[in-house]
Amino acid sequence: MILELNDVLTEDESRTLSFMASSGELTCLVGDTAERRSHWLLAILGFSRITHGYICIDGEPLTERTASIFRSLMAYAPQQLDTLGEVTKYEPPTVQDVFNLKANASLPISNGILAEEMRRTGGDINDPRVELLAVAVLLKKDILLVDNPPSATISYLRNIARQGKIVVVTSSDDAVCNASDHVVEI
């Protein structure tokens, strides 16, 4: 499987981005601000309008019609969960809420399995990013997008990639960049 961004420009960007990420490889997006790096992961998920160029998976282009199909191939681990809209008090979803979603209902996942996966990451299990990463991995998608993973999880992420997944991370951490197969400056 190949994820390709070719001369992509979104309505919120002033510079284009091009790279190819293949199964079995870890790609790191670096440069600019953390917000801009996160924006590119959201663009890959189809949440930003593309004004130039294209994003495709195995030659199939991302369009408004194909965005939901693309997302079904991807798991996203954000750096943090943010509130949107007019929510005045945010109650984060429990792990059980995530697993009860219709798309995830067939996954045999429990809190014990999640705890074990969190330990496998090598990261601090008290870091919310580790829990978000473990949940994303347990969804067993072909493409894993991780926003600013803890550097202690880099070996874990390399192993996930070596299992035939496409792993794209954002980071400014030298350890993460040095361990990546490809580093893409945005």
C-alpha cells in the first residue's frame, strides 16, 4: 500500500507538500509549527479542502466522495482531544465509548487489552498520548497517523510499521526523526 501526497495545497496552507509513504515504513513530518504539522494529518484524513495537487492511496484519489472510505483505512492518534463547537464542559469519551462505536463494535477489545497495549508502547502510561496511541493501534487499520508521539514510543511505532502498516507521525523531537525511515520537511 502507498499513501501519496503530490504537490498538495490546502486552503489553509501557503506551501505545497509532496511525499510517498509505503507499507512497512515510518515517515515523520517535521518543520513549521505543531499546529501546521497536525493540519497535514487532518488533510490526509480528508478534513481539509485540497486546492491543488492530490492525495491518493494506491492510486485512488481522495475526494469528497472517497474521504469516508479513506478514513476507514486509517487510525488517528491525536496529541490531545479538543473540544469543538459550543460544548461548555467536556467529558472525554471513555475507552469503552470508543470501542462501542458502530465502526469498532466487532473488535474484541477490553480495558485489560488496552492496558497491555499501553505497556507495549514503552511510553509513560500516565501520558494521555500513550492511551490515544494504543487505542489507534488496536483499531488495526492499514494506515496509522500519530500526532507528536512521545519519543519513548518510537521503537513501538517502528515495529508497527515493520508489520506492514504505513505509519506517519509529526514531531520536532530529534529521536523520533532519527528513527524514521523518511523525514519530510513541511
